[in-house]
Amino acid sequence: SPPPSARQMLLWLVLSALPGGLLLAATNVISSEVGSIPLVWVLPLAVYLGTWIVAFREGAEHPAGPEYLSLEIALAAVILFRLPTTSWWVAVGHLMVLGALALGAHRQLYLHRPPVAHLTTFYLWISFGGFLGGLTVNVFAPLVFTDISEYPLSALALAAVLLALTGGRSMTLLRTHHPAWTTLRALTLMAAISGAVVGVQSWSDPTEHYAHRNFYGRYRVLERTIGEEPARILAHGTTIHGAQRLAEDARDVPLSYYARTTCIGRTFEATPRPARIGSVGLGAGMAAAYPGPEDTMRFYEIDPDNERIARTWFTWLDDSKARQLDVVAGDGRLELARSNDEYDLLLMDAFSGDGIPFHLLTVEAFQTYLDRLAPDGVLLFHLSNRFFELRPVLAAIARVLGMHGRTNRLLTDPNDPLATDAVCVVFARDAAPLDRVTAGQPWVDLQEGWDTVLPWTDDYIDLWAAFDPEGTHPDGPPRPKDTPAR
């Protein structure tokens, strides 16, 4: 048989590169909110690999497939992209889009496969296409886009290719008597939508002053109204990671999760002074509002760009009254293990989007925190998130290490317009420090009602036991939804 033509090889390359890029883009969209964890990576990968199995099974030449609805599916991808991933069904929607478009592309690959004599060349081009799609999404897209625009653009580009291969028959709404005109209309529509996707941030949110994307996710600095006053907020993904009012006489008043009436604010104010304070996670630097002239404070922040953003757009770090304040760049758990410092209060407030890094929630990690606590020190965990109920996990760890723990029943003061509902857990070696920081407040023993979950370790993490997207865990205090930035 004759060797494959250049056109055939280009088609194989495109039909493998675009689904591979879409896989990584969809994974980025989902993990930016749920958390960058293996389970989140495995689900899109399983869907993607499943489409190969279905498309290349014996007898897969069935004439009807999802490629005949490619444009409609791509439009669904655009709509889902504009929705914050605050509900599990949005994540499921992304998986469905990935599965449908990837299946359509892989069906076309199967239908355009060469004779057996040239299968080696066929698989070589498929492999190179997967590499090219991954290179585009992981290396080039972050240099071009400040959001994850490669996701809807990959979907639209793949839909355009499938539309051309099916002769325009996928267009149920724009169909004409002439397939060529149908294809032209559809491609024009997709080009317009692609342009809108690329420029959507510039015209859809005039309050966005700054956007930045790196390996750790996407930052945005926005203006919002908090307590009827203008404020600036820092969003990572779609979740607020810090805020500050703009008025000169109000910018030193902590707000949101750090308002004085929240569990974080009350714990800071109940800590005896002078105090040595540590914080894993920087955000906008709001925790720096609490140290006084006799206190010291050290932040641990894994993303070196975060400090630059906090100092450029917010004044919490520069305005802090702390006698000494510094920021250590690096993974908080590792940096604490290397340190010899002791802290009277150690705050754990590290997030990626809405997800808490789970390597900070293991028995071994807690042993590191205990090593850094003063004899009567307090460990404060901020656990607010949309998808996981983590207090049973921390209760199990406390039982293993013999720690005392309590969690807040009053999420925040409903009369405080500056406060946001927050879930906290405080730990100490004995009950006396906890009595001090929770005095007069409706906190409850962490052990009450939570005794069915095994403690997490560096070798064992059971995400399904903690997965609770609706906040319906039957035991203990209620858990609020985390505050979205849009």
C-alpha cells in the first residue's frame, strides 16, 4: 500500500494533539478549585483513556458519534468555563465535555487509520501529537493567557476540526441545504466565540486591576464593596484569599476571614503578648494586622510571586506593627522542619484555589507543627472550603498524637458586615491554652461525634471519607461554603 500522505499525517497529529491539550486544560480548570491532588488528576485521565478504548474497540465504525454535536459541546465548554467551579456538577460538566470531544476525535482517528503496514507511523504521529498538546498547554499557554483560556479554545478548535471532517452535519441549529455553507457559518461563529473568550477578562470585569498566572495558579486583584465601602480583594482561582478596604482610616481593620469577630480574629486577640507568631500561607497578608510592637511574625509562602503581589497591591505587611516581620519562601511544612523557631501561635492557612494542600494534614505534618510550638502554644487551622469536611480527619490525628482540639460553633458574628463565615480548629498539648483562647466563645470539643475516620498519614489519605460538597456532614457544627470571588 502507498505510504501515508502529508495531509493524513497532519490530520493524525491534530486529532491527537487537541484532545491531549483539552485533557490537561480541563484538569487545570478542575484542580484550580478542588485541589491539585492525584484523585483530581486521575478522573479526567480515566475519562480520556476510556475514549481511546471505546473508539478503538472492535466494530467501532458506527456512523453516529459525538463529533456530530461537536459545536454544541464546545459551546457548553465555553459556558462552563465562565462558571466558577463552586459546585460538583460544574466539575462533572467539564468531564463530560472532555469525554465527548475526545471520543469524537478518537473515533475520527480510528476511521482515518492506515493499513496495517503503516500502523507504526500512525502511532508515532499520535504520540507526537499528545506531546505537542501537552507542551502547548503546560508551557506556552501560561505565557499567553492570565486565565485558563486554553480550555475553551481547545474545545472550540477541536469542534472546528470535527465539523470539517463531518461535512457540517453536526450543526443542528445552523444547518442549510449546502453543507459547505453550514461549515462556513459554524466556523465563523466559532472564530467569533474564540475572540470573545480571549478578550473576555478585559471587558467583562472592569474592576480587575491585575491578573497573574504561574505554576501555582491564577491571581487576580479586584475591587469590591465590603461593608458598604470600597475594598480591594485578592482572588486565587475563584476564591478570596485576602481583602483590604481602600479608605486611609479603614485599611488597618482586618476583614473577611480575618475580621475580629471570626474564629481567626478571636484566637489572635486571645493570644498572650508578647507573642511569637508563625503563619503557613500569606495571601494578602491580613494576619499581619494582629501582631503588636512586642510581637514577631514569620510567614511561610511557597509561591514567591505571592509576596510581590501582597506588597504591591496591599499594605498589610508594610503597615504591620510587629517588632519583626519576614516572609520565608518555600513549602511551609519543609521550612518548619528545617527551622529551630518556637511559636506561641502557629496559623495554618495555606490554600490553592479553594483546596487545602493535603500533605499539611497528616500525622507526620502535625508532629512537625508540635515540634515548632512553644510548651503552651496553640496551633490554629483555617479549614473553610467547598468540597471537603476535614474536621473529622484532624480529630483522628489529634487522638493519635494525644492533642486537645476544639472547633468553632459560631461561624461568625451576623452583626459584623466585615466578617466572612470561617471554620477553624485549634490544637494544643493540653486544655489550658485552649481554655484561654476559646473563653466565652461557643467552641466544642473536636472529639465529639467524629470518631469514624482514620488519621491521614504520608502513606494513607482517604479523600472519599472527607468529600462533602454539600456541607451535610451529620456530626458537629455546620460548615459554610467558601466565599467565591465572583
